[in-house]
Amino acid sequence: MRLRDLEILTVAPPPPGWGGRYWILVKLTTDDGITGWGECYAAAVGPRAMEAVIRDVFARHIEGESPENVEMMFRRAYSSGFTQRPDPTVMGAFSGLEIACWDILGKARNRPVWALMGGMMNRRIRAYTYLYPLEAHPLPDFWVDADMAAESAADAVSRGYTAVKVDPAGPYTLRGGHQPAMSDISRSVEFCRKIRAAVGDRADILFGTHGQFNTAGAIRLGRAIAQFDPLWYEEPLPPDNPLEFAKVAEATGIPVATGERLSTRAEFALLLRTGGAEILQPALGRAGGLWESRKLAALAESFNAQIAPHLYAGPVEWAANIQLAATIPNLLMAETIESPFHAQLIKGGPQVEEGFVTPPNAPGLGIEVDEELARAHPYEGDGLHLEMREAPCDYQNGNVFEGGAPAPKA
């Protein structure tokens, strides 16, 4: 069995578009006709350029190889160009292809991926959700309204969720870490207070920031919200200064979570060694794929750290997350996006029921991609899956954070 053909589908989810502007799905086919699906996450180049990178990585490191040899293929990609270091674009391309290899292996052996990676550890996986607007909530008002956030949190808890994530604290700016505006701190406190009042002790609050602050700014904000006992403080700093994370964790007393922008266990290792993060959030479509993320989970065990797979992508990465989550003893929870388009695109895939997910027993990733639906929603723009803004933090008028892929304006 050898890997023969590659097809790439860049899919644009219809409004409201939760999960980013587009999802890059890859389909591999072996010389004996078995197909496997993967997903490449959050490319740093445009979609057409990323498709070219994926094709190059496939032709250079994967084509003609047995899908069993994931370690060898990883070392080829990791060492490409005489580098032997994480390259987020190359690793993003490789990660999706690697996930597809595991889908093929499971189908060839008529076993789910989790059975090939250590077996079943977690038959019931705790899920969490970002706070998304309810039908009655207008945009962009929702993103800065603590009362609406509390209503969304209460709705999530009524559906069984035991953890909800929110990030009301300012702009997602390319200018690097900054001091939060006092209005951002006040809004963050108000959000936490009202969400805590709405959910009581039925759910954890997960506080996200998308790496917006410098060390002192992250500490100021963290101390302000610590009274509400959030389960984690997500990406308080940009990912390019990992030695500072431990200072934030020590000063705030809130467990630090990070990882969606990190690639391979090499970038996570320094955080573990320094105590900079207790909760790791690999995005499987960027972190190196399933096998590298499984090795990361084993590494994290030695540091008493937990894994919470990240998801701001499409449903193929979601399916891979669930396969990984099923196998690891240090799982905390897994992110989900309950979008109708997610469910429609992977027929028969994992579902959230009363706030938990049961790993599927079907072969491979346990999904059947609706190719006709995927082809009917091609992405034809030139924007990136997620983008930072150039404008700095607004200390006079406040900030409205709509996320890296805000809804199109009418």
C-alpha cells in the first residue's frame, strides 16, 4: 500500500462562518484505492500559495511512501531545507497529510484511529465551547456585551457544557504585546462576574486573550479576573517569548493554557521545562499531526500538564482531535464548534451530547466527508484563515474584538 494521489479542497463555511474564513481539506488515495482525509490549519500564506506548499510537501516527502511510515515522513518534513526546526507553514501542510495517513491506516485495518494509537482511555470526552451569539444577539454588539455573554453561557450550560470560553479583552493586533486599556480590564471583569453569576459552579470559565499582552499587561489583567477562578488564562502573551509565560502563571495564580500557534513538541517543550503552561492546546492541523501530538501528550505527562486540543477550524481536524483525546490519560477537555455546516460536512462524525463526546468506533477518523457539499462551497477570496489588525489598542474609545475572521459586512 503506497500513497499515490492528493486532492485539496479549500472550503468556505457559509455565514456566520465559525471556524475561520476557510478550511483546507486534503484527500489522499493509495495505490489500492483507500482514501483518507486530513486538514491543514491556519496557513500563514494565502490559500493558493498554501495549496502549492501542500503539493510540494506531498511530492517531496510523502508520495510513494507507505502510510504506516509517519515517523519517517515527519522527519523528512521537519528536516526539510536543512532546518530541523518547526516551520509553521511546512508543518501545517504536513499535519493535514499526516492526519489523512492515519485515516487510511484505520480504514485498511477496519479499526478507529484511537485503537492504533494506544487504545481507548477516555470513553467520554469533556467538551467546551466558545461563547457564540444566540439568535437574538446582534453583531458586533455581542462581543462587548457582558449580559449577552452571560445569556450565551447559560444556554451552553443548559445544553450540558461544563466549560465556556470568552475573550473580551481588546484587539488582536500585529504590534506585539501591549498593555490593556483600563476599559478592557473593566470589561473583562464584568464579563467574568456576569458569566459566573449565570452559570454558578456548574461550569468553568476559560479566559482567552489570543496573545495580545506584554508580560506586565497580562499580569495586570490576570490579577483582575483571578477572583472569578477561571480554569485557564489562554495565550496571555505572544508565542514568540516563551520564557515570560512562567512569570504570568506565577504572578496571577491562574493556570496558563497555550498552543494553537505552536508547531511540534519542540516549541511546547520550553514551556513545560519553565512551568510556563500547565494546559497545552495543540491544533492538530499545525502541530505535526496525530502522532506528534500523541508524543506531546506523553511528554506533558512528565510535567503534570494536561492536553486540551484546540479547534478553530473545520470538522476534519475536530474528528482528529477526538481520536487523540480518546487515547491520552492527561486529557482535560476538547474544544468544539457546534456549527450546522460542521455536522453536514462530515456525515456520521462525532457529536456533542450533553456536553460530552463519545469517540466513534467506525474505521479511521470515523467520518464520511460530503465531497459534493465541500465542492459547492469553494473559497474564492485571497484573505487568510485568520488575520491580525494593524491598528493599535484604542485607549480612548475602547476596543471591539470580533476575532481573527469577523463576519463579512453588508
